[in-house]
Amino acid sequence: MKWKGRQGSSNVEDKRGMTGKSMAGIGGGVGLVIVLIVTLLGGNPSELLGSMDSTESNNGSSYVETDEEKELAQFVSVVLAETEQVWTEEFRKNGLEYKDPTLVLYSGSVESACGMAASSVGPFYCPGDMKLYIDLSFYQELKQEFQAPGDFAMAYVIAHEVGHHVQTLLGTTEKEMPDRSKVSETEYNRYSVRLELQADYLAGVWAHHVQGENLLEEGDLEEALNAASGVGDDRIQKKAQGYVVPDSFTHGTSEQRKRWFNKGFKSGDMNEGNTFKANNL
């Protein structure tokens, strides 16, 4: 992606090196909220529970930014600025007003309106404060664990989380997601998959408009598609446990994630990605 020399976003909070408050027991109200959020976003709550103690102790050490992290922080700021520009215009064309989200950079753990989260949950969006949270070490995880290198792979991740912000502003999440207490876990997971695939579609819509600005370089689309495939539920479960459990999918398969991102990229229309009414995901 042609990003160097472009203006970054002013909506970035750098909390790297800051120590988050103790959860005071994961079973409490705040802990329960973040466990629910982690589950919805496809994370593993047990992994969060197991990592909190070590995260809190590690987070107390001083943080020193590497040259790579400095450049990556600049990059994600530029990507965020590009999402602001695209979605402000798309909302305007639909007679709506776009409200910019805030991107929070953190290291180790962070406290959001959704509760305390460790970096092990990966990048996430919290509708309670309309902020995106990301530990930049996830870029290394993308390259090494998910075999998804390249700057546009990381841009896809940011665009996907911004897609959740778009859903929040449009009221999609509130309107389409059922009351968790009134449906089975399997049924709730099916809705979660549709929510996540729509966020992938919206990320593709953003990429379509970035391409229209002549900012994409050769191989960028492939990097994004590779990242979408790399974080598919089937691929992650197969690698982690050797088999897949479709009823536990919360984000969609590798093929689905690639396909919906590509649909958004080809369409460029924010109104054409209604995964909740799609007969074939």
C-alpha cells in the first residue's frame, strides 16, 4: 500500500507501556463482560483467563518502542485515516453522518469499556466506547502464526475492526444479533458468523475505494485475501486441535471470509453486503 508521506489520523491513543487496572477477579461484572466480548469476537475465553496474571505482571515493565513498531504505528494511523475518509464519504452519499472511531495502541493488556483484555485475544472493537484496540505485536503473529505477511494484511485487520464500527453506527449489531440468553450457543454462533462476514465485506468495500485512489500496490489484494483466509475458524481450529467443530465457528471459514471480503472489494457498495439475509454464506 502506498502510505508513506500520507497524513495519519488524529484519532489514535497510544497506551503502550501503561499498566491496566487489575480485573479484581474474572468472575466479577467487568470480567464477565470481556469474556462475552472475547467469545463474540472469536477469541478463546480460557486463553484470556489463563494469561491475565502473566500479562499484568509483564505489563508493569517499561515499554521501549522498536523502529519496526514505530513504522507500524505510523502505518496503522494512515490506514485509519483512509478509513475515515472513505466511510465519511460513503455515509454522506447515503444521507448519514459518520462518526470517527478511536484506535488504541496498547501492549500486554488494556482496559476498555468492554472490560479488561489481554493481547492474546487479538485486535478487537468495543462498541461501548467506539474504539478499536490493537497490540502491534499482532503483526508478527499474522506473519508467523497465520502465514499472512505484508502491510495490506494488517490493513485488512484494521479495516475489519472498522467494519464493526460501521455496523454499530448503522445499528446492525443491535438489530440483528439475538439476545444471547434466549438462543442456544450454536444458534448464537451462526449469527456471530454473519456479523463477522459482514465486517469482512465492509473491509472489502473500503479496499475498493482505496484502490480507486490508486493507493494499492501489486500483491496488496492477495495479502488481504491471504489474511482473511488465515484467520478462518476452520483453519485456526485445524491447526490448534487437529479437527474442526463447525457449530463452534464464530467468524466463518477461510473460504467464506475470503469470498465476502472479495465481494465487498468488487462491489464497493456498503448496502450490498447483508449477510443476515444471505441464503448462502
